[in-house]
Amino acid sequence: MSRIDQKPAGGSKEDDEDVRLMCLVGTGDTQAFEELIERHQSLVAGTVARMLGSNSEVEDIAQQVFIRVWKSARRYTPRAKFTTWLLKITRNLVFNELRRTRRRTHVPIQTESEGEEIPLKDETSPMPDASLLENELQEAIEKAITELPERQRMALVLRRYEELNYEQIAEILDLSVPAVKSILFRARTELRARLNKYLNT
């Protein structure tokens, strides 16, 4: 049985294509590798950036992720979605970098001003200094997320920005689904507590 025959049933067309490309990469096909990078570089780079912040290490870590993909291609077996496997590699490298730089000053991470968990402003009641307040809130959100424990931060990034389901996040973080829900609940509770003065204005 080939590796592609071992793939779980019910995969999407996108995942089928990822697996096909990975099998080609395993034979040393550099064109397939380049295509795989093009398909997923925004996912990897975006996740790394939101975990580590806008610093010089983001591009390096993202490149290391794909170097690992290349080196692992011959041993790759499609037991799960390709993106799940890819994000596991990303998780490992990001966590290693976070631990290596834990004693350094945190750099605010890239985040977005949209999301159901944290409303940023009341559009119906604009204030004269609304822009300043929004900037202040944005900085507070960034700082609060960087201060979350690494697994809470990763779970929040995967859920909020990559819109993964609980099962996918559980597999990436090697946790149970209830544990993921608990981590996300704690992360959101912590963020709300830290941003309380902004959300109640």
C-alpha cells in the first residue's frame, strides 16, 4: 500500500492535492515543493507572526518550517490533514523560539481589529479622540495576547485567525478537545480581564 493509499477517508480536494505534492516532494521534486510553499506560506508566516510578533525572526522561523517539511518528506505519512501536520511543525518551532527568547522584552504581535471575542469600539458613539482610544486599545490587545501562556496563545491564534475547529487545534497541540475548550476559555477570560477598562467604556 502506498503512502497516499494510507490517507484517512473523507479528505478534501485541497488536502488530496497537498498529499499528492508531498509524495512528489518525497521523491525530490523541487517544483512540487515550491508549489506546496506557495499554497501554505501565508498560513505559516501568519501564524508565526501572530505568535512571535513583527520581528526579524518571523521570516527565519517560517523558512525553517518548510525546511523541516522538505527533510521530512520521505518519511511523511498522511495520517491527518496536511495543514494539521504542517501546523504541528510550526508549533514546535514557535514554542522553541518563545522559550529561547522568554527573558527578552516581548515585541507586540500583529493582530487584527476584527473578531467576535473582543469588540474594539462602539461605532454608534464616536468620541473626539476615538482614533487615539482605538490605538491604545490595539496596543493593549497586542500586549495582553503576548502575555498569555504559549499554548493559550497558540490555541487563540489558530481559532481566532485561522478559524480552525476544536478537533484540529487539539491535534496540533496534542490535547483533548475539552482541554482545548478550557484553554480557549481561560485565554479569553484573561484577555477580557486585562481589557476590562476598554470594553466597559
